[in-house]
Amino acid sequence: MATFAAKELFMYKWGDNRRFNSYAGYIKRKFGGRVQKLTLDAGFTCPNRDGTISIGGCAYCNNDSFNPNYCTPNKSITQQLSEGIDFHNFRYRRVEKYLAYFQAFSNTYAPLPRLKELYGEALSHPKVNGLVVGTRPDCIDEEKLDYLAELAKEYYVSVEYGVESCYNRTLKRINRGHDFEKSVWAIEQTARRGLNVGAHFIIGLPGESRADLVSQTEIVSQLPLTTIKFHQLQIVRNTSFALEYEKTPEAFNFFGIDEYLELMVEIVERLTPSIVIERFTGEASPRTLIAPIWGKYRSDQLLQKFENLLEQKDTWQGKFFSS
């Protein structure tokens, strides 16, 4: 499973001594240094909001809960990129390369000519080395994927899908508007074209037990994913879940911090080592977050607690994975 490097550091399959296949390590190996994502809001909507599928949206979704202040659709892509670079240069002075991250809503939900215009504007920026496109699996088709595959011959391109759960009963419960089979199709079609493909999962959705969440890992590990994001269920304002929580809070069973991190250890131990883990937790804006309240922990502090827990248990990603 592992070998010793020249400096006698224990090296895991992914090429470093961290106990999970980290996104930071993946980026460093791919680009040779730090690369920063620049979040963009291109003014897209979603078929689960505009009436194509539904007008209610997903039960948990409020994009305002995570968009940075510089990121608004009334600014051009170029302006958002420039302001994002200024913002990150203040925080991370060593960053020289950036990825344009089309994040808000469904960023393939437009005719292909419009996508070419937006993506092209982003890639024309001299400091942008590639694209990360967040979208729904029912907002992609083969023509759009073929176009992205052409871009990938020259740039880094990743397509991130909101999957949220492998269980169709859960997807129906959260008004997702598609089934898990659609996610599998989109992921497989994307990977087949040599594109990087990511998936997003929410941990703690109503009706899912701890055993469900651990068992789901076996399904996830069989998908041809490059990266994965996990975050705890968060109830944020102006969502269907916020209204439901106000009326029937007992319908939700939130994890405490320690309980959540223990669960994530179980999940990571069973996850294939080949999938890069981009994050373990989410961090909604305090002005929108209703529950759970985990205090003043930042994501980096929770990550450190998680890594400490892996070390205490002498465990690592894929320790119990069986192909």
C-alpha cells in the first residue's frame, strides 16, 4: 500500500505522507505549486427553479450562503476574475495560477454558443489556467462534453456534479429533480472523454442513517471520479428545509462535530485511494446559517482535527477499501 521515500517519510499511494488523498497535494503534483480557484457567478439559473422541472429548487439550496462578495452576475466574467485575483493576492501572496470556477447554480444550463462565450472569456484571462464547472447531471449532454473535451486539450478542465446522495428515496425527499442513475450517466460520459470529474455529497440528509452513509461509500468508490467533496447538512435561510426545520425540527438529526468527524473517518477508510478528497466540511455564511451551529470553528481547524483523528487511529484513506 505504501513505500518509504528518500527522506524516510511514509508515502501513501497518492504520493505524499498525508493520510488522505488531498486536493492540495493533487494540485501541487499537477501544477507544480499552489493554484487558487476563483468563484464566478455567470447569472445561470437551474431547471429545478425556472419551472422546467420545478420552481422550488432543491430543499437545501441557497447560493447566497457561499458566494464571495466580489462574485455577482451584474459584473462581467473578466471583472469578477480581476477582483477575485486582487482578493486572493491579499491573502495568498504566492499564488500565480488560477482556475475559473463557475459555481453558482447550474453552469452548463444554457445553449452551447453562450457557454463558449463565457468559458472563452474566462480562459482569455492571462492568469487563468483552466476551468472548473459546477453543474447538475441533467444539465449536460454529449455535445457540451465534446466541447469541454476540446478545451481540455489545452487547459485543465473539471466538471463537478451535484450528486448529493446515491439513494433515490433521498433525492426525491430533497426535491433534487433527478435520480442517481442520471448522475452515474453524467459521470461516466464525462470521464470517458478524459475530463476531470468531481462529485458533491451531503452528509446527514433526512432519512439517511449512519449505516447508509458508510455503505454509500462502496457505491461512490466504483464511480470514475477524479475528486469528491463532502459537507455536513446545513440548514440555511430562504430554503424549503429552513421552513420545514421551523415547523418540525425533529425531522432533522444533526451530527455534532466529534460525531461527524468519526463518521468521516469510517467513510474515508472505505473510499478508494484513487479519488482526491477536496473537502470534508462546508462553511455557510453566518448570516444565512440556521443549524447546526458548530461554534467558531473554521474549515481549516476542522480539517486539522480530522487529520489528528486519522493519526490517533493510525488509519488512512482506503485502509478498508476492497475493489
